[in-house]
Amino acid sequence: MALKELIYTSLARQPGVMKDVKDILQSSERNNVATNVTGLLLFDGARYIQILEGKPENVQSLFGTIQADPRHGQIELLHSGEISGRAFHNWRMAYEELPVGLLEELAENMAVFAMEIEGETLDPTDSFGARLNGMFMDAIAAE
């Protein structure tokens, strides 16, 4: 079964509002179970980066919903491509809060990497998701 990985960044319309993040995570938990979408949400108080993975039609539909969500501004698609397996198979939506400003540089680096791999099918150990999952798990272990 072909899977899709989609990564975007956006700016919070109301920076630092943790209620928005909690609402996003609650709706992700509820909706992603029904559509079998998994992923990771990163937030640094001002910027989101989210990785979505699942069936292409489910991921694309969810991204359309996100684009219409008033909590997100200046949405930029960083990467969309086929993957051979999930990096976040155990997470309906993993979450990590990061220091302010950290995601700006990460978004730039991801955009550069996306240009390098355009058109390739990534295996579960080489996808964006796998790389960020490793960072996410390291952050959890350090706490």
C-alpha cells in the first residue's frame, strides 16, 4: 500500500496560545484514528511544523482542513511524497514543544532537503518523519 508523507509549516495566528495547541492535539487524536493518519506536531510558541503520514487521499484531505483552519497562518508546504512505511506508526499525533525560534531554521533545512529528494520514495528509516522521530525520541529520553 502506498503511503504519503506531507510536511508543512505555518505561523500561529495567536502566538503562544497553548489552548490552540491543545485543541489541535485533541482533534488530531479523534480524527486521525478514524482516517489512520499518524504524525508529529512541533510548536515553538510561534511556528508549527507538522508531519502527516497515511493513505494519500486521507493525508491530502486533512491538509485541506488544516489550510482552512483559522489557527494557522502563512502555511507553506515543505514536502509531499511517497513513503514505504510510517515513522510514527505508534502515534496518532506525537507532540513536542520547542524553544521559541527553533522551528524557523528547521523549516529552512527541511525545504532544502525536500528539493534534494524530490520524486524519490523514501524508506521508513530515511524519511523526514524518521529523522524527526529520532529527534523527538531523543528529546523525550532527555526529559
